[in-house]
Amino acid sequence: MKISAKTALFIFVVLLAIFSGGCAHTWSPKEVPPIDTASVAPYKMPLSVDLINNQPDTTPQLFAASGGHSHYANYNEWTDFFIKTYTAELTRRGAAVSAESPNKMKVKLSNFQFFQGFAKVRANIKVTLNTDDGWTKAYEETDTSGWSLGRAFGSVIYHTIEKLLQDPEVINKMKMSAAASHEGAEGK
């Protein structure tokens, strides 16, 4: 069977497109286990905060490519997930998280990276917190997992939130003023 030059060129172009394009994966957050209150105890002072998604970018961003696979993340979606998880942990420790709080804290996740190692994967993220008074705190975090990329990102989020729950600077930004604390006590 003889293949024409035109057919051979067509087959070559199709195979080139398949092998160079590879597979694209867009990763979405799943779940993070709760942080034990034995490791990070409830707060002894009244705290409140309004956590605001400060990541406007909803376009999936490429954070890794290897072996014909491209990996993408929607940073806005991941920031929402981070805020939801962080809110649950703050609430479990007695902090009030609501839009009514005078303590507005903007949260932004970015700079995802993924590295494949032997029998484990490493994930990196950047978490930036800031307030309208000019305060900014950035965490460039990394973690590994022997399981999967999703597990590595879940682990890095878990450990970042664990650090935030104990960070004196972050806690100080959530302190309620004496007047607000007194009004909250009267309303109960």
C-alpha cells in the first residue's frame, strides 16, 4: 500500500499536534483536613476579620509542564477555597469572620509551582495578605507529598493556614477594638 505525499504530510501534522499538545490539566481544590485544636488552641481574646478575595485573575494559569502534560490553576478559585478553609479554622477557634468586621484583610494566592521528584511531588504557592492601612504579609510556602499533585497542594494550604493561625502579626490585625468588643458582649 502506497501513501501519497499529501496523506503522509497530513498524518505527520496530526501526530505532531498530538505529541506537542499533550494533555492539559486544570486543577481545582478539593479538601484540606481540619487542623487539630490541640496543635493550635482556641483564641483567648476576641478577634474578628472580613477575609476578601483579592485575586481578580480567573484565567487558568500554567504552573507546570512535564512529559507532555500541562498543569493549570485558576488562582481566583484557589483563593476562594483558601478563604473558606481559613474561615472554618478561625471560627473553630472563636474568631468572628464576617463582612461586618471592621478588620478587612485581603487574601491572594499566586505563583503556583510543581516539581516532580523521585516518589514524591513538591508544590509551592504564594499567599499574600494585606490591609488598607498598608500592612502586607507574604508567605512563600512549599510542601511535598508522596501521593499526588493535588495532595501536595492540599498539604501546602494546610500548613500555611496552620502558620497563619499562630502568626502574631496576623492575629494582631484581627483584634477587636475595646468598643467593638464591648458592643459584641452587650448584644449577647
